[in-house]
Amino acid sequence: MTIIIFILILALLVLVHEFGHFITARKSGMRVYEFGFGFPPRAVGIYRQPETKKFKVIWGKGKSSIKEAVSGEETGEENTFPATLYSLNWLPLGGFCKIKGENGEKVAEADSFGFQKWWKKIIVLAAGVTMNFLLAGVLLSLGFMIGLPTDFSGGADPKAIVVEQPKVMVQGVDKKSPADEAGLKFGDVVLKIDNQVIAGSSGMIEYIKNHSQEELTLTIERSGEEIFLKAKPRILNQETSPRLGVTLADAGVIRYPWYVALYKGFVAAFFGLINIFVAFYILFKNLIIGKGMAFAVSGPVGIAVIVGQSVKLGLSYLINITAMLSLSLAAVNILPIPALDGGRIIFILIGKIFRRPVPMKYEQLAHTIGFLLLMFLVVLVTFRDIKGLF
């Protein structure tokens, strides 16, 4: 069930992103050769005959490869379809929208990407990121209408209607920490420590600090059941104070009237996106100066696990994690890395600054190398996620 929900969420995020490219390209007068979910080889495709208005199904992989799908390189197959081909492909790690002349070729043809003014090109490239942000805003607005998990650590919004009172909830567990070894998991609710009722995450932190030399007995609520775990705090990562190695939040559920929820949802999406960019900055800075990763990075397997944990916690948590994944996809794609939307925008801006486009062969090479490096990173992180499961 978790795998099915994960695939459905991935499909939603990718289709919304690529639809942004698709609709802005079409509205700008560009021809879209193929709108694909997943990467080639192709499993099946469908297009509509312009004359008869009938749909025609195409089976098989076709001539397109991952390289051509990502770099925008044309194979000659495109002109065999008189209209946009909507395809389902075998590698479900993303999607693509193949636009005519997207690398700057065919500049003399009015329905080509290369023919358009530079600002139109940037609008098309940025549309996918924009759609992911809008999706997150809509999801969070919907969540605030029905009830969304919120951290009460900074106090409750007086305009909010409290649906569930805050509880001390585990938001993260450090690898090889006392909490990890004891069996604490994301979503666990800490009810007591040594039979002492815990009043907020600050109270739990203070109790651990005052009993750092003792083995603690934690009463945990998980999936409606109470369980008992034992853990002894210790020094982690050259820190000065012993701790269990958990990230905590005073998590409760709040909602707003619909007219307030609409506003709050998009405000939350905006600040969520800012927080993701800050996290990227910290991550890249630490990697550059040799401090390693400041926090764990998850691949498809790790994200699927998080989605599964959110499903167990309820619909509001699933809506929240889907919105955060949509914002993460937006943030990643706008980074100035070849093969991503941000990288393509950089090439357009370079061409505008120097008054001539970057030669197509160099841009395609950069996008291909960038894509291969990204796929290598995905495989590496996925391997680590699978290893972590065992």
C-alpha cells in the first residue's frame, strides 16, 4: 500500500511540474513533441489525430533514449506524430516535456522554443517550479481547512482552531544514537520518562539534561499502543552534553476558516520553500569546507519510507509531507545545475549577456553530464537508504 501511495504522489508531483512547462509552451505558440511521465524506454504513448480527432495508441520503446529525453536532442521520430504524444515510460524517476527546438535549434521556425524571445523561454522553464509551489500552497490550504499538524513550540496562533492538543512527537532520529538503538521512530509520541509525565519538548530536553547519567525508561505511544523503551544519553558528534539523538516537536493539529486557510496555506508554502533553500545552503557549505553532510539526505527509498510513516499518522500528515515534497522538487529544479530547469535558465541568461547563445553541442553535453551525475547521486543515496533499512 505504501508503494502505491508513494508512486501516486510521485506521479502527481511530476505531472504538475511538467504540466507547467507544457501549458506555458503551448500558450507561447511552441510545439510540444512529447509529454512523458518517467524516462525512456517508452512503455506506451497516445496522441490525437488532428483530422479525425481520434486517439491513437503507440506501443513500444520508440527511438527516444534517456539522453535524448533529458538533453532535448531530436531523433527524427518526433515528426512521425502529428500531435503531442503523451507517454508512459519504464523508468519512474521523473518526467519530461519535449519541446521543439528546446536547445536553441530551428530558430527560423515560429513554433520552435529557439525562435522565442529570451524572457518567454525563461517563463516556460520556470513554470514547472511555479506549479510545484502552487500545488504545495493548495495542499497546505486544504490541510488548514481540515486540520494540519503544527509545531506549538512557539505558541499557538490565536486565530487557529485547535483540533488536537500538542504532544511531544519524534520528528527525527539520528543514526547510531541511543534513540536509534532503543527503537524510537518518526511519529512516536513521548508520554512519560521514568513515569514522569512530559509537558512539552522543552520539558523533555530539561529532564534528559538533569538525568544524563541514567538509563531512562520512555513510555511511547505508537499506532495507538503504549510501548516501553530504554535508552541512556551519551555524547554525540563531539557535543558537550549527553543526549538521546532525537528531533522533537510539540505537534498538535489546527485548522482555520476556509478564507483564512487559503492565505495561511500559501504563506506556509513560501516560508517552507525559504527553509529548504537555507537547508541547501548549509548542506553545500559544509560539503565544500569538508564538514560532511549536516543532516541526512533521502533518495526515493527513504522518501517512500517517510511517506509510509505519514500514512500511518493520518491524512493531515500525508498532505503535509506531499506539500513539502512538492516544495523540495521546486527548490531542487531551480538550482543552477545542468539538466535541471535552473541550469537551462543560466544558459539562456549567459546567451543574453554575451549577445549570442551558447553553442548547442556544449549545452547538450553539460545537460547530459549533469543528468548522469544526478542519477549517480540518486543511485548512491538509494543504496544508502536500502542499507539503512537493514
